[in-house]
Amino acid sequence: MFAKNEIIKFADASGEIMIERILWIDEGYVICYTINIIDETTLPIKRKLSDLEELSREGNLEFIEELFPYIYMSEEQIPIKSRNLRDKRWEIVRELCELEPEIFIREKRGNIVKQLVEKTGKNKTLIYDYLRQYWQQGKVKNSLLPQYRNSGGVGKEKKSGTKKRGRPRKFIDTLGEGINVDDDIKQVFRLSIKKYYHTSKKNPLKTAYKMMISNYFVDEYRYEDGVKKPILKDGNKVPTFEQFEYWYKKMYKREETKRQRLGDRKYESEHRAVLGTSVGEMYGPGTKYQIDATVGDVYLVSSYNRNWIIGRPVIYVVIDVFSRMVTGLYVGLEGPSWLGASMALANAASDKVAYCRKHGIEIDQEQWNTDYLPETLIADRGELEGYNVERLISAFNMKVENTPPYRADWKGIVEQHFRTINLKVKPFLPGVVDTDVRIRGDRDYRLDAKLTLKEFTSIIIKCVLYHNNHHMLRNYDADEMMLKDELKLIPKVLWDWGMKNRSGSLRKFSENIVKLNLMPEANASVTYKGIEFKGMRYSCKKALREDWFSQARDKSWRIKVAYDPRNMEHIYIPVSDGIGYEVCELLEHQYQKYAHHSLCDVEYLHAYEEYSIQAYQHEQLQKETDLQSEIKHIVDIAVKRAKEEKIPMSNRQRTSSIRENRAIEKEVNRKEEAFLLVSQEELSSTESSIIPISSDEPVVESANKLDLLRQKQKELKELAKRNQSSL
């Protein structure tokens, strides 16, 4: 199966190698439009999908990786100058880009571009260049970024002249040419619409226009009968109502206008379109995905220690509305939040065979063959609002719809799926939340927790595989074609049928590109011990090559990293040009402790270690106090004995014989420290049976150790004198 945005490589009839991007696929999966992504003068080409499939079966066609990965970089990685230039280009060709497939058809494209030239005053060649760049480089907004990496001249903004754009006035000799609507005037339009039209007063647009003119296009004021009246600028310097109306319709959609004038609640209750079931809006797979999260009704334990209860998991599910196929899944402790949602979306575009294998489940590709992104994503307000969702829209040109505050039923498909999961798994799981009122003295159900996060994820994956491949859908409104083909209303069957007949909405992106744009980012520190992040230490080839860790001995510094919270074995340093990431690996001595563990497990371990340290602090303090008392006791005894055994001696006498005293002490210690391979009892019996031999040597009868040391010292001195006299 082919999908939009895939890059294919094949040889044409003449043997020339072609590298083309699939721009559009018709709803019946018969034809598609492609464009050569190398040729600088090319335009879209119409091809039969059956011809491409035949090339693929014969082994003469292959899919290749994205050739322009830098266009998927995040907003903060793009210089402001480049961003502004991209946005201006996008404003020029946005309307054309949305006219699919008409803009791909040669017979219609010329007239469409001609109308845009007349309306904007832009050069036709420039418009074609922007369209070609947009199509060749991925059909996302960032495709229009200036190509500074390829040429220093390409990408500079082309300024329009002073000539009036648009259709000339009928009475130009008397009324003048008029003015062009520039950025300053557009800003006045926006302010006036907000102030005079998007209000509960429901002023007509003409009234809003007149109020704008009387406030913003005035030369001076005059007074008549004490009334201050404005004197308007010359008619040749004032925008017409037609210009005001045109830019208003261009800047605001009808729904947005209604919401502003009526309020969200009234619009949802009285003016929202009700067109039937969710399926009625969906033409095929990928037209719209729904995403939502729920908290699992079960308590889990840590993979480090099953005695540690870590709380309840969060389950994120992404479902294709047309087929009810679960296309993405995330089970963890993150959320409901953007982090959890991003993991589920990344999973939607990932290889499910590898994902299942990580959890000990082997499947065939056909059992879960969903690795695409949709045209539209619908989600709760909150986690997909703000900066993060803008990043998603910009990178993949995806439409994102947030369910309004009063229309939670718009995600009924996902919520029904959650209810189904609960019914299937709750009867069998230990640690399940008991919603009944507990009687005092009952066992706490949290203590029954036995499953780790990974084990619970395996159970949910099993439930998803059952739902996708075997669950018969109820209340599904099959259309005439489905009834004619006698389809079983099973998600996998509907998905496969839709892929064959209505697959034009699915979008294919490189799995790594999707992950890199969805992974959360945070700051790490480069220290002499490694790259420290979340209490773990990493290294990478770049750090070793550039000698980071030696430099960090003088001063550490912070860097931005991306990470996958499901597996902390690696983190990633974004490359400055946005093309990729430098992979960092755990240091060898930390691998055994942290590899293959999720961030929530690691954070729980660190929290437990900190708790253990703090809980032991008092006991440790007591032991340290005991140690100090014991040391002091020994010192006190030593001081007392030193006083008792003190002999009158000058300081010089005490210090002059240090070497001799040391030698005597060593001799005594050697005898005491000597290894004896007999027991103390055997040694005592042996000594009692020994008959002493007479000797001329003086016998030391005193048991006093001090006397013994003095005697030994005297003997050593005499021995030294005899040795000198013999020499």
C-alpha cells in the first residue's frame, strides 16, 4: 500500500532513475500525483497506483528515507528571519496548497495561478517556485524555509512595488488608484473587527467598517455646534469596504465569527452542525484520529521491587474514527498531559511488531499494520493546546481539533473503548480499585497490587490486538459500498477495506522524524563525571571527541536533551541544524541499574533511595555519637596511663631516642603479630614442658613492659658497640 508523502525510487521506461514524492491519492485508490524531488523545473505527474504496485511486486520500486529531514525541526530551532520569510511565503500559496487535486491538474493549475497573480501582484515564476518547493520537500509549512544550506541567494524576500494591486478602479481619473492593504492596515482591520464586530452587540460588518474609518483614517477634527467631528483622509488614502470585507473573510472563518458574536455555549447548543454519526464524517482511514486518556482502575508495583506500590497507570489510546482501529497506545505514569499524548502519537507512526516484541509479544505485520499519521487529530482541551500542538501542526501539517468545553461526547469512540477495556481486564487483575464503600477493618485493596507497569502494558496490548482483529462493532453505520461487499464490522476488516478503497488521507513519515518531534526536551548538565540527567550519567561520541568531560573539571555547563520516558537507556542531544540527534548512552557502571527501565521507575527508585537515607539519618546520628564516645573513652584511658607511667625526662631525651624506640616497638610487635598455626591451649601446654637451659644472658624478671623495653634497648646498644670494635 502507498500513502501520501512517501518517497519512492524506481526506473522509468527509458531506464532513468526517478525519485518522487507521493502528493495525493484519490479516494478510490486508483490514481495518484507525484513530483520529482530532484528536478528544479518539475511539476506534479499523474500516475496509476496499479503501475506502481506492479513495479513494487517486481522488485523495481523501493521506499527511501526522507531527504529533507531538517524541515521537521521545531520552531525554536529556526532563526526568526527564516521563520518570518517562511510565513510570508505560506500566506502567498496557502490557498493554492489547499486546492487538491485541482492544483495538480495541468489544465486547471494555470488559471488558478493566474488568478493568484492578479490578486497578489506576485510574479508567476515565484509562485511556481514556492509551490514546487512545498511539494518536493514534504507538504508542510516548513517546506518553505529558505534554502540557505544550498545557495546564498535563494530565499531572499521579493518586495512588491508601489503599483496598486488588484483590479483597477472604474473611475480612476477622478477617484485615484486607491491604496494597497499592507501589514499596518491589516493590523487596523484586526483591531477594528475585534472592537466593533466580534461583540455581543452584533453590529453589521458595514457599521464596523464605518466606525473603523472614523477612528483610524482621520486627518484632523472640526467642531460644529460644539460637536467634535472627524475630517477623513483623502478617498485615495482610505481602504474601501470591499477591501475590508475581502480581508475579513480571508482572516476569519464563519464558525469563528459565530463563536465571537454568540459565545461558545450558545454556538455549541444552537449553531453546531449535526451531520450524523462519527463515521458519517469519515471517508476512509486516516481522515481523523481521536486521542484520549484514562486512569487505569488498578494499582501497580515497581519493576525494581514488587513491594513498592507506585500507583495507578495512565492509558492513552489513539483510534481511527473510520475503522475504530487502535492505531497508537501509551501506558505509563505520565498524564494526562502532553508528554503522554506525544508518546501515543509517536506510537501511532511506529512499527508495531517491534513495539510488541519489547513487551514479549510476537505478532505478524498484518495484525497491527498502522504506522501512519492522520489528516486531523481530535483531542481534549489542555494537553494538545499551546506551544506543543503548534509544533505538531508546523512539523506535519496536521489539523488539530480540541473538543469544546460543552461537547465532551465528540470523543465517544475512545471513551467507549476504555469502558470495554475495563470490562475485560478488571475481573482478573490484583490491586483493582474497589469503588464500593469500604467497611472499617476491610483489607486495603492497594496492598493486593502485583503487576509491574510493563506487565500491565502487555495486558493492554493483548486487549488492543483482540479489539483490532476480533471485536465485532455494534452501532456502526456501514455505508452502501460496505454492505455490498458484505464486510464484517471488525476494525481490522474495515481498515483493510478502507486502505484498498479509501486510503487517500493517511500520511507516511519517517518513524525517527516523528519521534524526534514528539519527544519531550529538558536540560542536562555536562560534568567531569559525565552528562548528568535525572540522576543518571551518560556519554556520547561527540563528548569524547571534543573532550567535554576534561573541560567540565573547570566549569560544568547545561545542554538541551530529548528523551523517551519509556526507556532511559539513551538520551539525545539535538544537532544545531535540526537534522538529527547525537545519541548518548548510559555509562557502563550505570547500565545495569537503569537500562530498560522507564523514567517513572527511575524516579521512584531515586525517591525511595532518598527516603531510605533520610529515614536512617537519626539512627546514623546515634551511631556516630556512640563512636565519638568510644573514641573519647580510649583517649581518656591512654592519658591516665601516660600520667601514671611518666618518668622524669627532658624533652631532648624523649625526642632523641625516637628511632631506637621505634625499632624496639617493631621487634615486640613482630613477636605478637607472628602467625601461629597452633591453638592457644596447645601453645600453653608446650611451654610448660620446656626445660629451661642455663645461659649467661641476664634474665628479665620484671613483668613491667617498660623495664623490658629498657633492657632490650641496653642489649641493642651493647651489641652495636661490639660490632664496631670487631670492625
